[in-house]
Amino acid sequence: MATKILMVCLGNICRSPLAQGILEKKVDPKKIIVDSAGTGGYHLGKPPDPRSISIALKNGIDISGQRCRKFSPQDFDRFDHIYAMDRSNFRNIIAHATNKTDKAKVRLLLDALGSKNQEVPDPYYDDNDGFEKVFALINAACDALAAKL
């Protein structure tokens, strides 16, 4: 049975779609299934931010077909691992947990690099350079995750 991983940020248009696309490129899709969601429902059904699509394409990854969805408590049942991009979204996810098993599934993405409590900054209000930096951080974390998986 495949391992299922969920990447989560606030709007599901910048960081988590990048994390989904980056990790999907690094793993065997028959063994690892990756999805993404947002804790806020601001952009439901919309594609990722054009800047995320652009930086992904620049790195050989096409995330343009992804569509925004909101995190739901049922995601605890559907996914083996849930990675939050920052502490705020981590807390929002944990608030939906009903037991220790649910809580144990949730981690900060950058914990994969051994840097506890580090966050992937939200590049939404930043310039394109912010998306470059975010891509590099997520890429490094996904390298570490792929090696563990």
C-alpha cells in the first residue's frame, strides 16, 4: 500500500502546491502519493499562484493542473503524514485532531532538515525572489523526505 503525504499551507496556492510538485518529482508515484491543501478556504478550486507555477516550471515541474482545496479533519484518515509549512498552519491542523494518532502525523516540513521549529516563509506578499528562496527551502526538505521514504 502506498504512503500518503499531505502538504499544507494557508491558501494552498504558493507553498503547499510547490511542496506537492517537488516531492512528487522525487518519489515513485506507485509507492508515495502526495497531495496538498490549505487551512484557509480563500482560493477553492483555483490553480496555484502564477509565481509558484513559474518557479516550478523553471525547475522542470508542472504544477499548473493542481487545484486549491481546504484541509479537512477527514485528511487525518486519508494521509499517513501531514507536513505544515509554518507554526500557524501547524496549530490550525492540530486543532482538528481528535486523538494522539492524528497529532502524531503532523510535522513542520523543515523538521525534515533537522532544524526544529523552522518555517517556510509565505512568499505571497513578497517579490519573485521570495518564491526562489521558498522553492530552495522546500526542495531541500523534500530531498530529505524522499531519502527517508
